[in-house]
Amino acid sequence: MADLFNKVAKDPTMRMVRLSHEQGFYPYFKPLSETEGTEVVIDGRRLIMIGSNNYLGLTTHPKVRQAAIDAIKRYGTSCTGSRFLNGTLELHKELERRLARYMGKEAALIFGTGYQANLGALTAMLGKDDIAIADKEIHASLVDALQMAGCRLKRYRHNELDDLERVLKDLEAEAPDAGKLIIVDGVYSMGGDLAPLPEIAALAKRYGARFFVDDAHGLGVMGPGGRGTHVHFNCVDDVDLVMGTFSKSFASLGGVIAGSKDVIDYIQHHARSLIFSASMPPANVATVLACLDVVEADPSYVTKVHVQSGKVRDALRGMGYNCGASVTPIVPVFIGSEMNTVFAWKAFFEHGVYVNPVLPPGVPPNKSLLRTSYMASHTDAQVEKIIASFREVGLQTGLIQEPAA
């Protein structure tokens, strides 16, 4: 008789995990004993953090911290219920109103996580008679949502408009009456590059498709005041639905879908990940509201994160690192080999810099990378140390070569 758990012993991933633990090269689930934003303590070592999505550095802002404390004092630690029943506070509605205005949309709906926001919106809007047309590098939560929705899925090559139009033309002839939704990330979380939203929006209109942008890594970072990649490209009205998360720039946990009032109301009454989940805790909601207050009062946070990340990105490219097409605070360092990527992670760790090693399935085979990301709160001295570390570690490990004399 077959035992379901036999797969555990046979799984090649788990064999690799055990081996890397034994050899001291396991890079994941490292517990942080201290974290003050730009620096962390792991195993008694203090490191500069360049692996966090805390882009604006607001997790330690006094106003943001105090807002969370005040919310717990007033409302307690949890709402203990679904938004449908006893889990909606006026605080939730206030945040939805603020986010709709901030993102330039009629209405917004918040979820417990960004993952739930994507699951809820896409499973509500798409069914077996509909077709999703998605960039090949969309986030895993979108892929999972589309599988759950049961719709047809067509993929096109990353950011290649000609390939997208080819897919749309084929579907125009093949399934003229199907509902169609183009799905992209505004900022791609591994490459740090942007989707060309105006051009995609034009194709969506031409071929009768709707347009969904996952802006998890763009909200708070892109556009004037961090209002999103759709604002950055000045195509707010051309994007039908925009998703964002709070676990990055907004120092909290949760997700949002913004769009027209009628569509948001429909999602609210059909999204199972909303209906059957407890609502965002009061402290998390209050944290996001406080972050909005900070950013709207002082847009320099958004400017600063681009300045600091730009210094590092320019320096790394000057040394010979491959940083792809990044134009955001996400600066990848493409290495290729899984083994070399883990060795590089270890070398940076020993050098006092925390980076994220990303291996398959997070990236395609032979395209492993170090994912680095930067904060508005990184000091100039920290940026200088980061750049120096990339020079020293790169030369030691052979990732880069000394410039020719």
C-alpha cells in the first residue's frame, strides 16, 4: 500500500536542503533577533539589510509605530471575524476610501494579504468561459489565482508587445465572445523592471480586453507620491483594476484591489478569500493609514529610495554586474548557477551584507540571482559600504574582474 508521506524522503529538494544545512550553506528562514530597518542581527552578527521590501523605511517611523499601538489600545488585537459579518470596522472603510483616492480610482477593497487580494479578485472575475492573457513573469499568486478560477490561460513573452498582440489577434479569431483580461505586474519583483502599461492598455482597448495590474512592488514607490506604476505612466483611467500590498512600502500586512465602484462591489460579494477570511487586524489597518499620512505629507521618502537605489545600481553596472533592466529599488544581480548564487550569498553574509538568493522555481532554471532592494532610510555611509562590499566580494569570488589597466 502506498504511503502518501513517501514523497518526503524521495523529494530531491529536501535532499538538497539537508545537504546545504550540513555544509552551512542553507540561506533561508534565518531568524532575525533584531531588526531596525536598514540593519539586522542574525546569529549575533550585525548586517546591512538589502533584502527587504521595506522600500520607504517606514516600519520604524515613530508616527507609524504609535498608530499601531494606539489601535491596539482602542480596538484590541483582532476583529475575530469576516468583513461580511462582525469584522468590518470604520477603520477598514476609512482606509478603503483613502486608498481609492490615493490610487486614483472610484473604490477600493482591502484583504488580509496581497496573495488573498489576487486570489479574490481573479477568481471572482474569471470563469471557465473567460480567458486570461498573462506575462510569463507574473507573480506566483496570480498564477495560483488563475488556476483556481478555471479560466483559459494564455501566456506571452515577458514585456514583448509583439507577442502579446499575436496572442490577442489569435484570440480575436478563435474566441471573439470570450471575456478577456490582460494581467501584468507593474513592477516585476525579481527583475525590478516595469511593464509598459500605456502600450499594453492600448492593445487591451484595440482587442476588447480588460487590464489588471499587480502593483505590489510599485505602490508607494512609483509615480508622484508613490501612487503607483499606473500613475507613473499617466494611464490611471486605462488600467481597469490595480492591486497593491501593504507588506512592502506601507510597513504592514494586507492587500488592496482598486477600480470602478461597480466592479469592486462585485468582487466584494464574490471573492471567497475575503468572505471566508478574518479581516485585517486594527493595528495593521492603522499602520497603513499612518504610512499614507507620512507619504502624502512628505513625498521625499519616494524620491530618496530612488536616489539611494540608483547609486548602487549605477555602481554595480559600472563594476560589470548584470542588473538586467531594473529602474526601481529592486536591483537584481544575475548569476545563473544555483551553486554560485548560494556561494555568493554566503560571501556577502560573511561580509556583513544581507542579500536574497533566488533559485528555481522563483526564477527559471539557470537564471538564479541575488535580489537586492533598497530603502529610503539607507544612509549614504551604508550605501558606500554596500558598494564597497560588492567590489570586494565580487573580486574575491570571480563575479567581476579587475578593470583593465
